[in-house]
Amino acid sequence: MPYMDTVIHEIQRYIDLIPNTLSLSVTQNIQFRGYHIPKGTEILPSLTSVLYDEKEFPNPEKFDPGHFLDASGNFKKSDYFMPFSTGKRACVGEGLALMELVLILTTILQHFTLKPLVDPKAIDPTPVDNGFISVPPSYEISCALFPFKENN
Ligand code: HEM
């Protein structure tokens, strides 16, 4: 289960489902990294810039569950994991969404063996649409009841 947790975190980081939050406006004058942001300014926080931060996640373009593992192979929390945004306007469905992801994905993997129909290297995971939601491409997989038996 700890590794499953790690993989789900990496899937959420990698797919970057919601690249930017909705626009927000600052409630007071703010100094941020040398910039003065006056009260009332509309801002559009980029979640991508955090989820793909290369200091926190080396080689951020690569899908690697190791991004959430420490040197001993245990799950490592990261303050940069914010697919649900952060602060007062963060997702209110975060707990429900995480629970569903863990239960549904774990149940599928416990009962089925999934295999792509083509060489995984031939699958291009580049999103097909990048508006409010970053939509991943669809592709086919074969799904066999566990344990998988080859027909040969
Ligand atoms: C993987 C699934 C999900 C992701 C990645 C996600 C992500 C987000 C993000 C990034 C925001 C902030 C948008 C912003 O700041 O403009 C948000 C807001 C919100 N989400 Fe989710 N969400 C997910 C699932 C859900 C579910 C299952 C529910 C409800 C059952 C939900 C309900 C909401 C609501 C009501 C808000 C608005 C909160 C507010 O503005 O105060 N979300 N979500």
C-alpha cells in the first residue's frame, strides 16, 4: 500500500490535471520575490510550476514514483504535491477524490493484469487538450483476470 500511495501521487503530479487554478484576487498589498502585487490584482496561480519544479522533482518530465520515495524506499511527503491547489480555495473534494483513486485503482490491480496492446514506448502521453483541464490521450489496454496466463 505505501508504494501504491507513491504511484498515485506520481500519477497526479505527472498528469497535472488542472494546470492553473481559477483566477483569484489578492486581498492586500503583497511583496513576493521582489514583485509588488497591489491589493485587488487578479492572479492565476500555476500548479504546473510547482508539480514540475525540477529541484523538488528531478527530471520532472519523467514519470517516476521515486519522486515520492526517500533513500530507504519509504513514501516521502512533499509540500510541492498540490494537484488539489492550496490555501483557502483548495479542492474541498480532496479527501473523497484520494479515497476513490486508492480504492478503485487498487481493486483493479488486485483483480486484473493490464497490458498495453502496443509497446509502451510507442504510447505518447502528451495531453490532447490543455485548457482548464489537461486531458490525457486515450489508448487501449487488454485486461485479464489475475493471474494473467499467456496463450502460447
Ligand atoms: C482528482 C480529482 C480532483 C482534482 C485534481 C481536483 C482539483 C481541484 C483544484 C485544483 C481546485 C482549485 C481550483 C481553484 O483554485 O480555482 C478544486 C476546487 C474544487 N473542487 Fe476539486 N478536484 C478533484 C476532485 C473533486 C471532487 C471529487 C469534488 C467533490 C466531490 C471536488 C470539488 C471541488 C470544489 C467544490 C472546489 C471549489 C472549492 C472552492 O473554490 O472553494 N473536487 N479542485
